[in-house]
Amino acid sequence: MSLNWQTIGTRLGVFKVNCKGLACLLVFTVSICGSAPGMCPTACICASDIVSCTNKNLSRVPGNLYKCMKRLDLSYNRIGFLEPEWVPVLFEKLNTLIVNHNSISSIITGSFSTTPNLKYLDLSSNSLKTLSSPVFQELRVLEVLLLYNNHITQIESSAFGGLYKLQKLYLSYNLLSHFPLDLYTGKHKLTDLVLLDISFNHIQLMPIQRLSSVPAKHLSGIYLHGNPFYCDCVLYSMLTFWYQRHFSSVVDFRNEYTCLLRSDPRGYNKLPLLHDNFLNCSESTVNSSFQAFGFIHDAQVGDRLIVHCDSRISDAGTHFVWVSPDNRLLEPDRETNNFKVFRNGSLEITDAQLEDSGLYSCIAINKKRLLNETIEVRINVSNFTVNRSHAHEAFNTAFTTLAACVASIVLVLLYLYLTPCPCQCKTKRRKRKLNQSSAHSSILNSTPPQELPADEKKASTGKRVVFLEPVHEPKHSQNGKVKLFPNDNIIAESILKTTRTKSDSDSVNSVFSDTPFMPST
């Protein structure tokens, strides 16, 4: 009996100790989660670590909420802007905050200082217009951010600075006119971002060349459908490349990709962008885009070429294998001729040859995630010396043709403007002397000219005309008249010699003199 009582006493003692421990635990729990009854406000519904205060006409967060809550829903209220005091109490365990369908028009830096451990933040369906920098810097573990269905027109490059763990960003149904490239290539780029939904905005042009440097694991999660793109062959090539790589952003929304003609900026006629090749894009344009995205590589004989396996499965535990055009298996740490595969999936060709040209396949396998992906890359190897000789021959032919054309032009110019003159000058002098002598004889001789042969008569039918330059010597003895032949020297300006025809035989020879000439009767 005594043994039993001792046992019972011991058990009672144990029971008392356990009661004290339970009381301490309850006090500790109350001190952590709240210190007053009614820890769940009358305007909210509380279920364990979830608090819902939707559609209660609230303008700020109630101050007497559970401190140990993990999910808070404040949707459909009257919250107008976010400031550092809008959440009055520190909620360290809160990881999900929903504030959609309010009237939030601005966010001030420090607004999330009391909720530093958020992983999911929903600010959709509000009135945000701009995102200044930096407004989310306290949320260093945030993974999902919803900003769709706002009025955002501008995003500063550092607006998302500090979101090192952000994986999904939803910006659809806003008023953005430029693609936020800084999310991938800027100083504040988001290295873990795998999904960017920027559909149904006002984007018309894409920075395609700069996007070519973005890894495939980021490109595969960019959703661009519903934007009023201009019809462009480069854009068509990029989206076709994404479609061939089975990016879900293009495959799942293929019918939503449309474009506008530049002559129709208002969008009266939206054309399907990924249905057939209605743009009639050339093969060279498509290939150049594939080359920019690492799908086609060019090399010369003897070059060292490194080709990266741009797979979406590039995390730890992924195994890469290459297959050559002749179906040889190329694996890491196993050199085959001049091929070498690195553990990160890159293929090295140490000494490229013509027979190395062809279509290569990179296979990425992740056994833990049960995922695999095959990427095809084309490598073109050409002979530089042969191409150079052909180019040299073509250059020689073109240069010879050009030189011949220039020489011909120079000869024509010489013929037109630099004709030799000595022969013409001598001929003109002889004609001038003959004309002067004939004029002298014709003026002094009053007898009619002799008959000319018949062949000379037919040569001309004009009359003889003599132009003389008078020399004025005003003397009183001449009664103001002009002396024609001073010192018996005749000055003739120009003489045109012609023969008289037979029909003019009755005309009278006239000679300039001081007295009038009367015809004989």
C-alpha cells in the first residue's frame, strides 16, 4: 500500500509539474500571438494562422491582429496609399499579403518594413501609375509579386532593387510602352526571375538584339501576347524560335500574338503573327535571328569554337550530353578527337574542320526533377583561304572593269576639250591672207568676173559682200567725208567669197566711192 501511495504521489507530483509547464507554454503563446482577448477583430475572420478582412471598408491594417498569422487578406477595401505606418505592428511570420482591389495610387519607401518576410504580395487591381525606386527593398525573400491590372506607365530601373529571390512578376494589363529590359541586363537585374507576364500592355517594339544575350531559362517565361506589336520579320523570327523550342509563353498563347501594319497604327486590322509566314520574311532574316540566339554558329577552318547549351534546365544536378552529326556521343570529361564537353554543358571544338559542320543536339537531363530537354544547334565551318581567293578574284575583276571605265571617260574628255590646235591655226591664217588679197583685187577691179566652170557655179548662189572698217580722219580739205583707203592700205574685217550664177549676169558691179555710179543706157 505504501508503495502505491508513493507511486501515486510521485505521479501526482509529475502531474503538477506538467501542469506548470503547460501554463508556462500558454503564457508564452499568448505573449507571442497577442495579449488581450478578441485578438481577431470583429471586422475580420480568423482561422488558425489565416486572417481575412475582405470588403470591410478598411483604410489601414487593424492593430490588434494575431502576430503569429501567416496570411492576411485585405482585398476590396479603401486603402489609398502605402506608407511606413500603414501596418502598425511588426508581423515577422506573415508570408502572404493580399491587398488587391483597393485604391492604392502610390507606394512610399519603407512601406514593408514591418513585413520583412513576405514571399507572396498581391497589389493587383489598384491605381498604381509609376514605380519609383526603391519601394520593395525590404522584401528580400519575396518570390511572387502581382501588379497586374493597374495603370503603370513607367518603371524605374531600380524599382525592384533588393528583390534577390523574386521568381514571378506579373505586370499584365497595364500601360507600359517599353519592355523592362533592366530586369535581365541592368545593374538591378533579377537573377532568379523565371516568369515575367507583361502581356496586354502597349508595347510595339522589342529589344530583340539585346534579348539574345538572356539565358533560355529566363526567356522561356516571358509572356508578350496581347501587345500591339508592329509587323516585323525579326520579331517573327524570335517568336518562331521560341515556338520551336516549345516555350509555353508562345505555345499556349499562339493565337494571342498579333501585329499591326505601320500604315494602320490604330489597329483596325490585327494580323496573326504566328500563323504561316504571311509577312514573306526571307530565310536570311530568320537565320540571322537564330544565329543571334545561339542556334547557328559560324567558324573557319582551324578556329577554336565554344558552343553553349542554353537549356532551361540549368540548375544543379543537370547532366549534359551532346550528339554529333555522325551520331557520336560526346560526354563530359571524355575528349573525342577535337571535341570536349564541360560539366556546364558547353561544347568545345579545339580545331574546327570542314567535316565538323552539321546539326548538333544537346540533351539536358535532370533526374531529380524528372526533366529533360533537347536543343539543336547548327555549326557551319568554312574554308577561309578558299573564300579569300574567290573574294580576291572578284575584287580583281571589279577593279579592272572600273579602271577601263575611267580610262574611257578620260579619253572622251581629252577628245572633246583638248583637241590639238596648230593645224587649225595655220589653216585659218592662210585663209585670212587669201581673203584679204582677193578682197583687194575685187575692189580695185571694176570689170565683171569671168565665167566660172559649171561645177563651181553650182556650189553657191550668193553675192559678194565686203565689210570694210573705215578710218576716220577729220580734215577740212575733205569736207567732213570719210577716207576709205588711207596710205593705200585696205583693212577688211571678214570677206565671204561667192560666185555669181548665170542668172545674175545682168546685175551691176558696185564699188564704194565718193561719186555716185550711174548705169549705162
